[in-house]
Amino acid sequence: MLTEKGIGTFEKLSKTTVKVLEGILKEAGPRYTMHKPGSWPKQAKLASADKWDELKKLQDKLDGGK
């Protein structure tokens, strides 16, 4: 879905605003509006920079430390 909107790389995702991401999810229908893309650009920035350990720490924090 993101690729269809021209967001096909971590770098592009890292530069996409949360508002745009929310719009894409809303447009895709109610099945997708449950997702909260607030941290997606930050996660994508870390992935794009090959900062996998930092990304994992952030994801653990976002997931309540699970």
C-alpha cells in the first residue's frame, strides 16, 4: 500500500509525515485505521541508517518492553 503511494524505501518512509501516513491508512479503509504510524518515520530513519540495535531498542520500548 505504501509502495503504491511512492513510499517504497525506508528513506522515503522516514521523510513522510505522520499526517500523510494516517491519510493513506484512512483511505485504505477501516481495516487499516487501527494502525498508529506515529513512530514509523523514526523507525524507518534508523533502519535506513543501518542502526538496527537502536531500532530494536525503540521497538521494544514501543511494544511495552516485550
